[in-house]
Amino acid sequence: MTLLETTQHRLEKAHIPMDLLEKWNTLVTNLGGISSAVVAFSGGVDSSFLAYTAHLVMGDRITAVTIQSVVDPAGQMDQASTFAQEHHIPHVILSHNPLENPHFYKNPVDRCYYCKKDLLGIIWEYALANGFKAVLEGQNVDDGKEYRPGRKAVLETGTLSPLAQYGLTKADIRLLAKTLHLPVWTQPSSPCLATRFPYGTPITSKALKQVDAAETYLHNWGFREVRVRILGNNASIEVPQEQIMELMVMRLAVVEALKDIGFRTITVDLQGYRSGSLNEGIIQ
């Protein structure tokens, strides 16, 4: 029995919902029809699941490519490398500095478009130079409901989004990853650090390091889902609503630590953690 057949049997025995099993089968069937591909692999839940599934189906006809840059949260590169090694997925790491693109540095509302266009351009260049016929990325169905200017770059570059194309939601992907014993299934969402800056605020290397250090400090205290939004010299902290009081108990330590990092004032967003809170009010 092949590894793919063993995996299929495991999913069927797990009694996952029939509609989800059908989505999985459709995904596997269509990935099998691609001659070779590069997977844009950040190490997050979606791209890890896609890289795992594509490798399960296509074997060494795929390579996962990770772009290392100054906007990566701490530990993300290690997570990607570890996942690829554990699952024997061919993995290449390339470097890119998005701050060299003025469209990114100036941080307009469509910043994500310019960033995605650059990243996919680098990945496509690698793919074509090495004989790969397609590039896959991990967008899912739910991403289409959010403000995501990067989708335009996906379409313009001819990059494929099989998870979204075959109807997989964020919840679907986490359930499949859990059933397949992929450790990323519980991993919190961790978008690039540029998402911590209000549009129109220039993104600098110094400020990125401050945000990353502040979030790492809070992660080390057990806050798994954290955003430190940078508003000038102010750090606005978002944690889940049920953890706000826990954060307030350690208020003095947090203030001291974040001031040492370089922030002048530290506030807590009483609405709690919201993915993409700086996109609120933007019309797609």
C-alpha cells in the first residue's frame, strides 16, 4: 500500500464529514494531474498542508520554496524547515528584502499586492529555471471573504490556489491536518509583520524588529495569539478577550519590557485580538 493509499484509508476510518472527504479527493485528483510544481511555502497551516498533500501525491515532482525576509515573525523559518525535514519534502530557502520596494516601504492600502507580486515573481523565476511547470500557493476559501489585495498578484502571475479552488475552508484544513497528525493544525495564524503597521505608516527595519521582539516577549509569557500594532511610538497590544485581564495582571512587567524594546507608550486594545484589525473599514 502506498503512502497516499494509507493516508486515504486513515481519512476514511476517521469518519470526517463526507463533503470534506470529497473535497480532499478532488484536491488529490487534480494535484495528480500537474506534471511538476513549486509550492510557495511560508510554514503556516495552509501552505504546510498544501506542501504535505502535494508531496504525498506528486513526490519529488514538487519542491517547497520559502522566501526569507525581514517581515518574518521570529521562529517562522525554523518551523518551515522543521516541517519540510520531518515530512521529507524537498525544500529551498530564498532571500528577499521587501523594504527595497518603495511600494512596500510606503505602506499603501494595496501594499500586499506589491509584496505578493515580488514574492511570486521570485518563486516563478526559480520554478522556470528548474523546469517546474506550475506554482501553487495556499489561499483558502475564507481568504476570499477578507481584504486580500495579494489575490490580484496570484491571478496576474498564473499561480494556482488549489485549496481555494476546490472549496477548502480554514476549518477544513485544520481538521484534515489534525486527522493526518500534522502538528501545524493547532498553529495560530501568523501573517507577516508588515500587517502590524497602519496603512500610510512607513515600514522600517527598526520598527519591524521592535514589533517582533514585543510579540516574542508576550508569546514567551503564554499568549499564543498576539498582535502588537505599531502606532508611531505606541504599541497597541491585542490578545484574545478572555486573556485581557491576564495581561493586565502583568501590566507593569509588560510596560517595562516594551519600553526597553523602544516603545514610548503601551496600550491594550479592549476589543481584543482580531485578525486583520487594521483592515477594518476598508472596502474591497
